[in-house]
Amino acid sequence: MTFLVIDIGTSSLKAALLNQTGDVLASVRRRIMNPSEETSSFESARWMQALKEAIPHVVGRGRPDAIVISGNGPTVVAVDAHGEVVGDPLLWLDSRSVVLEGSPSFYLPKIAWFQQNHPRADAVRWYLPFPEYLVYVLTGEAVAITPSEEFSRFIWTVDDAVRGGVSPDTLPPFVDVATRVGQVRPAVAAELGLPAGVPVIAAGSDFHMSLVGTNTLKPGRTCDRAGTSEGINFCSTERVNDGMLRTLPHVVPGLYNVAGILSSTGLLFEWFREISGQQGRDYGDMMLDILNVADSRDDPWFFPTSHRGDSWEFRRGMFIGLGARHNRADMGRAVVLSIGFAVREAIETLRASGCDVRSLRGCGGQARNGMWMQMKADITEVPITVPVVADAELVGNLCCALVALGESSSLGDAADGVVQDLHVWEPDPGRVGFYRERYHQYRERFERFRTALEAC
């Protein structure tokens, strides 16, 4: 059996053809959005164009046994009765929303804003989460995918929708993760270069699929999911109440995902790559330059936005102590250290709340760079295991297909069979002390920086 698995993040689309043991038969990546672009001008046609370009590379003339798509969120796409997109999507990075007091929904604030502000809001038939919009394009079935009944209220409830001025009739019904939604329609199959009638399986959120694709499905395991944003996700048997952490129901019913969210760390690095003229440069070459910077107390620091809550915000920030003697490698080191130190702080925050993080299971683009994985292990002082397929969402999608088609009894059973570990990066005792000292210096200076900003 073969499976077409697709994950659409903020900046890129990843697609692969996997067999049922998790081997990659073909894969491709397509850029969707650059780090300096405004999210408010994003057009849904980009997703379709990326699909058209990617699918022939991995499928060829074959017929996969199922298609599974995961994607970023909370992103909302409005469509009319004919399935045409109304306005532009509201990406998860888009700040346009309405405060709905008492509602935990990640989607209704965006939908309510659209309802109140878009001139064609009356034409909307469905408000679709993403990637459910693409499931709708493929199958014609409007759904919202949820891992459990407990999680559904974080998508929406009828009562919250009514209080927010949103008609419940515009919200599609829920379907469970790892269920069959429908099949590819003939017209869409011809447009995308797919056979008609291929089953389409529900996966939903990319962050849920990364937990499955790293097998972070057992209490005590911790996933470091690093894409456009990053999350340190601890699998817990209990809820955790801490204003610096976000607790949500896990993809495995009865468990909870307790996370320190590092918003836009990947976006920050791509921004630095762009402003330093290194867009086409290999990630590994950049990291080699950064690691070759001599240790000095005269290094510049990079401090992200001072806002703190249940996420560390990295969309904005500033260099402190930057001088004419510093070059782009010095600046790059300041950026990656700020990310590594935030990961360490997230781990310390989790531990202080009773989540005993002893190791990380890394995935995403960062997991493909061994130098950065070693540096991150040295900074955090915990070992980091990386899987064979760094884009773990793709393997999570495969697990959904195996469950939906009856090849596995549960996501945990599927993950045990197909998630393969590639390497474990152990902390280097010769570097741990240096980074520990730098971390405490960074924390002290960052707190003084925040205090000074708040006094302005």
C-alpha cells in the first residue's frame, strides 16, 4: 500500500509518498510564503498552485491507497455555496479577530471578525478551518476535524458561535481524526493529476500530527516541534494550570498536551537569512559560520518581543550591543542563541509545573541540521532524538490512514510500527558549562531590557 501524505505549513508545502511501514518512496517541497510577506494579503490560490506542482513529483502515474492532508492553524477560509473562496484566508498569524469573552475557541474570534467586517460576509456558506478547506476542495465534504470531543470546544461550540454573532449553520460538522471523509472528485482529480475516487482521510492540525509522527503519545515524552513556530510539547496525564504554558487535550483521548509555545522562531531565522543576504545559502553552511564564531563577552545579544504569556513571541525583537566590528555570523549566533535559550526556559517552566522533561523528540526543519541539534542539546542539557522523517507531520498523516483503513487499531499502535528514530544528540559535557553561563547572563540582561521597555 502507498499513501500520499501532505503537510502545508505557513511557509512551505511538504508532500511524500510513503508505504505502510513508513518508508519514503518520493518527496518534494514547495515554497508558499516568504518571511517578510504580509499575511493579510495571502491568497488561497497559492495552496492549490503548490499542490498542482507537488503532486506529480510524488505520485507520478500511480494510484495511492489514500490521501491525507494536515496543515497550519488556526486558519480560517470562507467559501460560498458554489465552493468559491470569499475574500482572503485569515491565517493563524493574522491578528484580525474579535475578543469573545469566555470562549476558548481559536477559530471563532477570526470568524466573528470576518462576519463583522467583510463586505461579502452574507455570501458565506461555510467557514472552514485549514486544512479542512483543501479536504473540501478534494471531496466536496465540508467538515471540521477534531481529535476528541474534549478538544472540540477549542475549535468552536454552537453556544459560543451564537454569542459571537456567527450562525451555527455556517460551521461544518465535526469528524474524528483518522476517519474517512470522502473521495477525490473527478474534476479535481483531473486538475491535480490524481486518480478519481482515492479516499481522503481526516488528519487536521499539523501540531497534532507532529505528536503522532514523533510518537509523543505516551506520558512523559516531549516533542520539540520546530517549523515557522516552535512548541515544546509534554505529554501529560494531568491538566497544568500555568499562565506561561498552554494546556490542551492531547490527540490521544484522556491525555493532555502541555506546551511552551515559541511563536515564530522559524520565521525569525528565515527573516535573518533574508536581511543578511543569505536566502539561497545552505542552512548548514550558515550554522557552520555561527559555530566558528569565537567565544567572547563582547558578543551582541538578540532579545525577542518583551510580551510574555502562554507563548514566547519572536516575530519582533532587537539586537543589543551590535557594533561595526560584528558581522552576519555574530548576528546569526545571537539569533540562534535566543531561540535555544527560549527552548531551555520553556523546559524549565514545564519542570517547575510538574512536567519532568528528560529528553526531546525533535522534528521539523531544524531537525535536519545536525550542528543545530547538537548546539540545542548542549544549551538545554537534554538529549534530542530525531526521526528518520524530520517532517513528522507526514508520518502522523500516514498513521491516520493506517487507522482509517483498518491496518492499525489506534494512532499509538500505528506510530509504534512506523516511527523510526535516526539519531540521538547527547549534550557535550565540554560545552554545557559555557552555554549554562551564557543562558543565565542572557536571562539577567533580558529582564533588565524588559523592565526598561515597560518603563518607557
